[in-house]
Amino acid sequence: MYKDFFKRIFDFLAALLGLLILSPIFLFVMTGLFFANKGKPFFFQRRPGKNEKLFKIVKFKTMTDEKDLHGNLLPDEKRLTKLGNFVRKTSLDEIPQMLNVLVGDMSLIGPRPLLPQYLPLYTTLQKRRHEVRPGITGWAQVNGRNAISWEEKFNLDIWYVENYSFLLDIKILFLTVKKVIIREGISADGEATTTPFKGTKIN
């Protein structure tokens, strides 16, 4: 019953309440990033959702669009602003995704929506992560986030797809708050963001 009906109701009501409670922070961060990113406080990008259907995810924009002499974007760590770094470390960049939850593209809890170019690289098992709506946070995020390997993340995603329930979702929400407070697993070692997925080696 929860999987088929109540999860969506829970998502909608929780996202609506969350936006109302966090609206002062939302406006403060949006204003700061408006000036830091030359009038562009938000970041939009197409991501695959449930059944690999593409949608536009919205997040706070933590990096500038600075390019080198050849017109290529500078490395992530050089484009990450001081305010953007703070927003990332505190996970405030995820707040706008509650809008994605309200319209039904995302869930509060589920596998994180990744880049479309990764779709051809997944194994048959890894593709199962798209059997549910992607989430703002998920089982992989509270068990290592960007500090664990891609294969570990996908294994955790599949476990969630096969075992999710109301009690598990509540547990993940509480663990997410804990992770945000201690700022654990924000990025991979030596990286401003996570490293790109290049496919799983099959022996």
C-alpha cells in the first residue's frame, strides 16, 4: 500500500511543509547566489527519473561558468565559489529539488538521479535503480554518499529498490539529517565533486 499510494502522498506533504519551513533559508541562499553567480542562482540539468524518463532537476548553483582560453569550463574546484562551497557542504543546494518532488518527478527518498550519459553504461542489474522515482536523499547517501565507489552506490540503490518501506524511509530521513550535521561524505577524496562514472568492469 505504501509503495503504490502513500509514498507519493507522504512525499508531496513533506516537500510542501519543508519548503514552507525552509523558505527563509531558501530566499537567503537564492539572493546570495544571485550575486555570486551573476544573476544565476539556480542550476538546471536533465536527469533520468523513474523508467528512465528525463526531467529537469533544479538545484542551487554552486559553481560559476568560468572557462579557459579555449572556451572549456574550468575544473570544478576552480569554479566552486566560497558561498557555493558552504551551500554544498551543508547540503543546502538540494533544497530546490523539493519542487521536483511536488510535481512528481522525484521522491524525498530514492536513488539519486544521475547524468543521462550514464544510462548506456549501466549493467542490467544497475538499471533497476530506475524502477522507482529518484530521491533527494537515499540509502546510498546515508551509507557513504560520494566517499564510496560507484559499484557500492549502485548495490545500495538496488537494495533500496527491493526493500523500501515507510519505516526505512523515515530511518533514511533521520540518518540524512545526521550526515548533514557532521558533513560526512560530501565529496570523493581529492575532488570538489564526485568522480564521473565510466562503467562497471565485468570480469
